[in-house]
Amino acid sequence: MICLLLTIFANVLQTGWTGLNERTFVAVKPDGVQRRLVGDIVHRFEKKGFKLVGMKLVQASEDLLKEHYRDLRAKPFFNGLIQYMSAGPVVAMVWQGLDVVKTSRKMMGETNPADSLPGTVRGDYCVEVGRNVIHGSDSVESAQREIALWFSQDELHCWEDHSIRWIYA
Ligand code: ADP
């Protein structure tokens, strides 16, 4: 019941998903699924201490991907990006926790794997910008837009986190 009220409150006031309740959208891209990296990537976010609130395997439509990447539509690589992202299923996820948007971006590495440090997903698992394995929202505003685009309300789960006092002081 508390979760339901929080969800309604957060959706009415977009500032509701802040602090420990901040959420981000993360996707393992088709190359990551093909290369059996899903388990490792999920494991990294779990071990970090973030809370999984939504996850599904999706064959994304071109329309969904064009909307998702709408800010990049003028880029020369846009059509190739849509083809790449629709070439197979992606694992779409929503993770929750303090500063999860910023921290997820750090865990992913830079857009170009060559600029990504070892220890990051892109630094460890890929070589080329056009096959960079993982997506993560780049701001709280993008996260809200992307979560609403990829997930319906009933696909996002509120559950009691028994380790919360061992993750947050
Ligand atoms: P990020 O995914 O790190 O937020 P962008 O939003 O700039 O990066 O780009 C979205 C995606 O578009 C990248 O993750 C990558 O898959 C693809 N992309 C970006 N730049 C290029 C490029 N120069 N050539 C091919 N694909 C690119």
C-alpha cells in the first residue's frame, strides 16, 4: 500500500523519485544478450547495492527505438543504431537507489569503449562504439522518460528490501 501511494505520488510530482527512490533505465543491448553478458551485468548492479524493480526480455520495435533515441535522429549513425538495436532482443531493466543514474553511467563507462576504463562494462566487454553492449539513462529526466516508454506501471515492482540498512546508514 505504501509502495502504491509512493508510485502515485511520484508520478504526479515527477520529483518523487529522488534520494533512495531514484530510478534509472538500463538495457543490455542485443550484442550483450548474444554474447551471454546479461548475468554479469545484472550481477554488477546487484553487488553494487542497487534494487531491481523491473526486468524483461524485449524485441524492441523500430518505432520504440526511434522514440527512445529521438535526440540522435539527425546523426549519421542513426539508421545503423536502430538496425543494431532491433537485431535481437534486449534485456530492459529499471534499477533503483541513491544516485543510481550517475553511478550507473560510471559503471557502464564511456560511449566509446576505447575511452572506457577497465572495470566498467564497456571497458571490459567491448571494442567498438557501434556495439557497446549496454544503455543507461544519462539524466534523471531521461530516466523518467525512458522508464515510461519501456515499462507499464504494473511491470514495476515495489518490494521490501531486507538489506537496506546494510547498504544505507
Ligand atoms: P550513450 O549510449 O553513452 O548515452 P549516446 O546517447 O551519445 O551515448 O549514443 C547512443 C548510442 O548510439 C551509443 O551507445 C552507441 O550505441 C551509438 N553511437 C554513438 N555514437 C556513435 C558513433 N559515432 N557511431 C556509431 N554508433 C554510435
